Amino acid sequence: MKVILRKDLANLGRMGDVVNVKDGYARNYLIPRGYAYFASEGAIRAIEIEKKRHLKKLEQERAKAEAFSQELSQIQLTIPMKVGEEGKLYGSVTPLIISEYLLNEHKIEIDKKQILLEEPIKSLGVFDVKIKLFQDVFATIKVWVINEEEA
């Protein structure tokens, strides 16, 4: 059965693509959940209009994310942590901790999943932390990890 995708689906295709799927998959999953239309002339016209609206919305969101990225890149975050005798941290600085400090100190709400750390920070110092704001829009903030006793 041919259907037109209303949303980007990882295994099938992008919004507006006409794909051929099994009848049961289309009738029981894609169409009831609003992921696809039956492929017809009217549906193709409707999806073209929806696609234009979607692209316009994405452009607006990208512009907002780029402006926010400039603002966010100016932020320097200071996180005091307990330190052991050898200068190692008790625990580590995780995306959740960075997210909480951004909210408490700067009133900026960023989901912990948007904060890109290859591994948690386990030492004192200054670190550049990337934050994903949109598909390909990133901001980099400076995170200072300092000794709690010196703060």
C-alpha cells in the first residue's frame, strides 16, 4: 500500500515521501497515529501545503536557536564541588548538574539531554561544554569547576 508520510520517520523516510508499506502496518500503525495518509491526489496536495508550513516553522525555530546560541555562549558557569586530598572530585559534574546550575543561576531551562558531554567532568578546571539547541545549532559555554572550600 502506498502512503504519504506526515512526519520524518527513522526507518521509512522524510515528511512528504511516498512510500510503499504493508497494508497492516499502514492501517494499524501509521494512519491511526497520524504518521501517514493514504496516497491520493488530494493527500499529495495537502502534504505539500503541510510541508511548506513545516519548513517555515523550522526556519523560525532555527533563527530563534541561533539567536539564543549567541546569548548562551556568553555564559560562564561556576560549579563548586567537594575535592579529595589528591585534587580529585567526589562524584562528577554531569549534564544534570550543569542543567540545574543554568536554571538556578541564570534562569535558563535546558534539558540535560541537550548538554553534550563525552564523559562526566571529574577534575577541577575550565571546560568548554557544548549544548545542542537545534538540529545543527550548538552553543558552547564555559564551565568552571572549583573547590567547594574556596567558593
